[in-house]
Amino acid sequence: MFAEERRSRILEILEGKNRITVIELTESLKVSDSTIRRDLQDLEQAGLLKRTHGGAVKWEHTGFEATMAEKEESNIDEKRYIGEKAAALIEDNDTIILDAGTTTLEIAKHIKAKNITVLTNSILIALELSKHKDIEIVIIGGNARKQTLAIVGPFADMIIQNFRVDKAFIGSNSITLQDGCTTPNILEAHTKKTMIRSAKEVYIVADHSKFGKVSFASIAKLEDIDAIITDTNIDKQTVERFRQEGVEVLY
């Protein structure tokens, strides 16, 4: 098989799986791992994929962001599972921050704790929590992003700075060992950073598809968070690599 033919086949495999490993490619294409690594390097330089530790993922522009409607339709079961897992960490009398997002909305739907206070920058989360008599809701003011329906910006950040909470649950579009947690929008990233600084414990909530990707703006380095809550579809080798770097992964 010629090099161009082999690289074309790599892209075909990646298109169907979103993520591939060097081991998978060597077995599938019957070539050495050094050959595959050179192929992945060439394909990355051509802007056709992004290399990761031990493999590659589909290339996405760092500024790309799906709409709220698109997010609601993706990985529904995984987000529901994460919501249940995260909500179980909330205890009676806690004060918490719930970041805007479809995964954090699932947390709101599964809260069982009583006498808690929730600070949120999401109108959808506030509406969901209004059904609970044991939850006090503090809605952050500011600029509403049409793309994600998150309330962000300097005014939102100023409000958040006045609070100190027990736990914060923050969504992330992308997570890697090298770049930490990132998101496409600068304003939203800054509001998330402010939430993180206001919390004693910080949990990143993200389904398995967010790992191995990088977005434009930094939310947090991995040392700034207490744990990542994800779903059981995450690659176990990825979990092990994060744990080796001291990052707790709950799934």
C-alpha cells in the first residue's frame, strides 16, 4: 500500500470513529507503529487530524461551537448519567454553582439534597430548579449568549466574585492533559474561571467525546480542579493517563 493510499485509509477510519490509536492502525493496515506515527504527523501538518497521546482525533477548529439545540441532541444518555453522578455529590445545606450547559442541566434535574442554594448563569437551570421547594436560586445577571444561552461577561463575573460556595460544577467543551479544560468563547471562559475561583471544590462535567480536543480559550489547568465527572464510554487508557497525572476521574 502506497503512503497516500494508507493516509487516505487512516482518514476514512477516523471519519467513522472520531478517535483512533496507533495500535489499531498498525493492526488494520499491517505496518509498523513508526510508519503510522509518521503518517499521523504528516496528516496533522496538513490540518486533517489532531494527534493525541497514542493516536489521533478528528480535527476541529478551536473556535467551533455547536448550538444549544445541537448539544441537546448529542450524547443524551451519557449526560443524564453524569447528571446523576454529580448530583449525588451535593449534600444537604450545600451552596453550589451550576454553570450553564446541557450537562449541568441534567445535574439540576437529579438533585435530591435539601436546603441548598444554587448560583447559576443559566435561565434553563433556574427554571428547572424552581420546581424544588428546598432549593434557593440565585440567578447571575449579565449578557446572554445566543449560542449557549449562558449569561456571561463583566457584570456576571462581578456578581460571582461576591460569593463563596462549597462546590462548583463546570462544563467544558474540550479536555487534554497538556491544555487542561478549554472552551471556544473568551467571555464564557472568563466567567467559568471566576466560578472556579469562588468554589472550595471544583468538578468538571464532560462526556467522553470532549477528551482529546482543544478549544480556543482556557477554563482551567488540571491542577485547578478536584475531579472530572464523565461517562462509562470513556477510553480506560485515557482515564489511567489522567490518574497518573494526579487527576481524579469519576465515571
